[in-house]
Amino acid sequence: MNGATMEVGAVAAMRYVKDGIKAARLVMQHTKHTMLVGDRASAFAISMGLPGPSNLSSSESIDKWTRWKENHCQPNFWKNVVPVYCCGPYQPKDNKGICSETNSMGIVESRRSLVGPHNHDTISMAVIDKMGHVAVGTSTNGATFKIPGRVGDGPIAGSSAYADDEVGACGATGDGDIMMRFLPCYQVVESMRQGLEPKLAAKDAIKRIARKFPDFMGAVVAIDRNGVHAGACHGWTFQYSVRSADMDDVKVFTVLP
């Protein structure tokens, strides 16, 4: 997202092309659209010169998927369906399921077993150049074991990232299915526009989500147009990195819930 022009480029559910963030930038630079999705997004990216189609599976990801299948596709993101503890096909639970396995423990799956520091890979970045222009970008492979076709908050402007030259920027990571319902980065930037310092703006955005979903895991980083930055998180200890022209190296900041 270009904080000077408010232009946005995004891709979602794009397969066979590795460089999702480059494809998103091409959408912003060479189309009048904001988002392209699915196979057409892949075709667009390849037509614009990005490598592909490519097999993006790794031995590690294949092994993880195989072990998940052997564990009856647990955990997963389905709810109110049958069968509950098998791999499907799934139907609304009013219908008869095809798997008779039951959960002897009777435990309701917590979202924290689905989304956490070790099972998703969102990277969000905000940049302020020497002219004071602000830009943000987000790249993600999505949530592990997601339902095919799922789109998270990564490509959603205002959720995973937001920028405005007049104010500053925000980046977010965590349970995208929950966070995108609140547009936390848009909230952060607008709070800073109203005069809140980055730390308070970040905390306010996280608190708004936690009030409705106390079990969620997520974090935001806020930075104003002058480079003042702060983070806030819920459900985990979060770290973010900062580098400026007067720093010799990257500095890592730890944010406690």
C-alpha cells in the first residue's frame, strides 16, 4: 500500500507463484484493480514476468501434511459439521456423517491450537523514506491446515497493514480470520490521526478485538510519520524489528501481552 496515493495491490489464493508480494505490487502498478485472486492471479503474475508455474511444496510441508492426514485431519478449521474427528467429506451436522469416530475427551478445540507463533508465517513491513512517504506490505502463506480457498487478512487493506503519509502506518500478524473482522491497522492509523500516540493506538486496537475474542492471538505494530513506534499483542509474547538510517544494525523489540 502506497501511503501517498492510497493505492493498494493485493493477491489472494494464488498458487504456483512464489513471489506473492511482487505480484501484489504488479497489481498496484499495472492495473486499476485492488485485488486479484485464485488461478487468474497466478496467470496475471506469470504474464507479468514472475517465475511459474512452480511446485511450492517442500519435503517439510509434505511430511507435515502426511502426519496431519494420519491424525485424521486434526486440528482443522471446520465447525458445526460431521464427521468431527475424520477427514471428511464434511456436511452440516444436521446431516448424517460418514465417519463414526468420537472424541473420548469431549474437548472443544481452542483457536490457539490452530493459530500461533509456530503455524503461520505472516510478515508485515512498514517503511518511511527520506521524503517522508510511507508504504506497507504484507506477505503470508496463510494458516497451516486451512480449508482450501480460505483467504486471511494478509491481502486485506486495513487489516494486516495500512499506511497514510499524513499519519503513519501499521502492520499486524496473528489470527487473521478474527483480526480481519476488526480492521486493526486501519483502526491504529485512524486513532493516531485523532492524536493517540502509537503505543496507545496499538493497545486500543488489540483491546477492541480481545473484548470480543479473549482467546485470540495477535499483534500490531504502529509507527507515526515521525518514526515513533510501538507494539501491542494478546495471547503471546511478540517481537518486531526496527532499522533506521542512524542505526548500525536492526534492533529487536519484545512486546509482552
